[in-house]
Amino acid sequence: VRIMSTNGLKSYTPNTINSLSGLVEELRSVRRFKYAIDNEERRAGVVCIGSAIREGGGAVVASISTTLPASEATEERKAQLTRQMIEAANIFSNKLRNAQR
């Protein structure tokens, strides 16, 4: 946090989160809803949707994501892919928890 406060966050596109408060808000949203969307934040024309894979104790150990052109990222398509990413992450998390037993 100190480094980000001192150096700021680099903007790659007009959609890039470039404030500490914006980043904190986004991280809270990701934790609450169990997915993240990069809505042309890193590269114009590219949308990414991802979800965390957790180990038995709940720590995030990996993630799964998909990428699509922004031109195909309708609200309906993003909602469908978000559900699929959360479902896939849950399946992998459960498999990982079961393997750790």
C-alpha cells in the first residue's frame, strides 16, 4: 500500500483502475462476488473474467480465467462466462480440498 500510495498506479487504458481507493473497492467486490472482470483495463478491446481457486484453508492458490474480445462481451455473455468461471473455480477448489485430506 505504501508503494502504491507513493508511486501511484500505472494507467494502460482509460478503464484502468489507477487510484488506491478504486483498487480497494475493486478488491472488496472481487472478494464479495467471487470473480473479477478486467473490462479493457489492461488492453483496449480485451475483456477478461476470472475466479480464484482456494485450498482447504481458504487461501487463494491459483485462479482460472477466460478472455474475449470486447466486441463480443455483451452483458449476457459476460454473465454466462462469469457463472462458468465461478463454477470451474469451485470444482477445482473442491478437488484440491479433497486431495489434501
